[in-house]
Amino acid sequence: MTSTTRADWTTRTLPTGRQYTSTRLGSVTVGGTTADVVVYLDPGWFARGRSRGRAEEVLRGANLTTGPGFTEIGYRVEDQDIDPDAFLAQAPGDLARLRPAT
């Protein structure tokens, strides 16, 4: 893995007590919409998805999440060995495809 961007993983605890691990890689802007690019660590994600009949492109796809004051493009991976630059390069296309029409 060669990358000019470093993935700094952080584990957070939700009010429910559930924990998650993620890394924020940066942000991208498309058509006036800016989104943070976040990768979530989710061991077993692909095996669970395949067992439920989900297509590979769905499992590897991006999710767009919006809320008061934030927009995020999220990706799931099974381990921390990622190429952050590859996610940052993919994010503008995903944001253009997923963002609401303005």
C-alpha cells in the first residue's frame, strides 16, 4: 500500500454503548455539496452481506449520510490495511451519484 494520506483510526462509543472504529480521510466537494470521507471498520461485513444475497457492488458501495450541519460519504472495510488515496479518489464520483438534486 502506497499512500500520501494516512489513516488515523479512532474508536468511539455511542450513547447506546455500542462502539465503532472509523477514520476520517478528508473531504470532497461536488456541485456545491461538501462531504467528509469516512471509512468504517466492520469485520465480517462482506461475509454477512454475501450470506444475505447482496451484490458485490452493493457491499463495496458508498453510503451518503446527511444531518444538521454535516454530509458524509461512508465506506465499510474489514481491516485497517487500506489505501486512503484510493477512497479519496473514488469519493467525488460517489458523491455526484448519491447527492440529492439541487
